[in-house]
Amino acid sequence: PCRCGLACQRIYIRGREAKLLTVNGRKFSSTEFEMAMSRLGENILKYQVAKVSSSGVGIRIVPADDFSPKQKILIQDEFKKIFGIKPNIKIVNEILFTPRGKTPAVIDETVRID
């Protein structure tokens, strides 16, 4: 039985949880950022959306050869339209791995992990 006393079957759903980022007092799911980047990132090899302050978001992009400066502006404009955030976009050669060997697409750099 469950804690409420009902003796019916319970269903457990396992899977990944979406990370929530709070930016300027608004909560966004990591899935929202991932969906936006999937529509905008046809010339992007890898990316990482990072919350860098309570009101700031940065996007690190490993560009494909045909990535253009116009795309950088397009991404900023779309993020402003969709999320109300104008991200700082940085072109990089690689996305760093976490200590666990992952390269998460969305991270919160304002949270300190001990």
C-alpha cells in the first residue's frame, strides 16, 4: 500500500529528470533550451547553455566549418524572443568534460558542488 493507505498498485517511472534553471526569477527546463538549440544549431557540432549569474546565460558553441557570425546573432535574437534572455555566445574549440566524463548541454555554474 502507499503512504495514503490505498492498497492499489503503484507505478514508478524512471528516467532522466530535466534540470531547472532560474534566470531573472523565471524557471526554465533544460529541455526548453535543448529544443531551441536543436532548431537553431544546424551548423553547430556541440553546445553548452550555462547559467553564469542570477540573470546571465552564456552559450558555448563548437562550430561546424560553415557556422557564420549571422547565426550567432540569430541565436541571440531567438533566445531573447523565446526566453527573454540575450545570451553571451562564446565560440570554443571544445566543451569541457565534468569529473564524471560528461558534457552536459545545460549547466548551472552558479551552484557550487562540494
